[in-house]
Amino acid sequence: MSKPKILTVILNYRTAELAVKAAEGALREMDGLDGEIVVVDNASGDGSYEHLLAASEEKGWAEAGRIHVRSAGQNGGFGSGNNYAIRDGLSSGEKPDYVYLLNPDAVPKPGALRALVDFFESHPRAGAVGSLILDPDGEPAYGAFRFPNMVREFEDAARTAVLSKIFDRGRDASPIALQTVEVDWVSGSSVMFRQSMLDEVGLFDETFFLYFEETDLCLRCKRAGWEIWSLPDSRVVH
């Protein structure tokens, strides 16, 4: 049986040095897994793209073929930048089995990616699985959330910048993220999606520029009958 293929996406906007560290952490965690890492610069305009290319040359990323640096060409926001990489897929032209998104200012702990992949392989209806996010001191911070009570209110308010009140009502305290449990939505800081789920429900809605893109995608995932899980065995420092 062939190994599942993973596309890891790190979207950078003016945090090139951190993105290099995130890429190195992801590369370490991809050891033994089949797939590639793509670092996308979201039109930072501050020399980030050039910095990433220089790091790629210095560290031999391009030669090894495991990490690729690309420019999105525009800053269309979180969803747009990640969609750019997801649509391109693997350098071979194939689609991956799973897409893993990692924030550029986040670093996975040992075993974080393997835990996500193993969970997907044993849960065929899992559409998205999120990590437990740790603060820099290693304390649990967040990772799993519930939808606001009125989904329509969320859909309307998220597009009209009335975000803070919805966020306060929709975010659970960290204990829910300490359990392996089905949840409503998970943080985009460290999340893995099943490619076949994305093929069915679509990618990020690019009318969201920042905040709630992952919430909207998880909502569509749930409505299509897929499961969203919180997996504290996968831990990422952010």
C-alpha cells in the first residue's frame, strides 16, 4: 500500500525569518512521510520573497526537492494565498491526499504531522483535523472551537467586520482542545485537510481577507457530512 502524499503550505507575509524556521520544523516532521512543503510569499513587498529564495539556495531546499518557494503575486489574504498553493498541488502535477497548513510563526512539536496523518488514515470521514496550539512557554492556548449559536449571524457578521463579539461567543476555552473529540471548527494555525473533502466542498472563500476563513470552510465541511476533529497528540508552538 502506497504512502499518503502530503502538501504542507506555509503562507508568509512579512515574516520571512520566522517562515524559514517554520519550514525547517515542517521538514523535520515530514521525515518518513511522502510529500512536499511549499512556502508562499503573499506579496510581502519587503524583500521577504528574496529572503526566502536566498534561504532556499543556502539550505539546498530546491536541490533536495522537498521545499519550494513561490510568490502568490498579490496579497489576496489568508484564503487566497493558501488556495494558490493548494490549486497547484504537488510539483509532479498530482494532487496530495492531505493538505497541511502551518502558520509561518508556528513550529510543530515532534510527531505533530505524523499524528495528523495517522488519524486521517484511521478515520475515513475526517475532513479536517486541528492541532493543539501551545504558547511560547509550552502551555495549551487554543485549537478547537464551537460555532456561534446562530450560524446565519456568523455568516453575515464575519463579512461586515463585526468580528470581536462573534469571536468571543464562538471560541471555547482551551479544555476542549485537550481532548481528541469532534468539534465545530479548528484553528488555521495548524490544520490538515483531506483533499477529497476540499474537492467536494471547495477551497477557502476568498471574500474573507483575514479571520474566519477556516470557520467558513469547516462549516461547509460539516454541512457536507464530514467530521472535524481536535487532536491534542499533534502539538504546535505558536
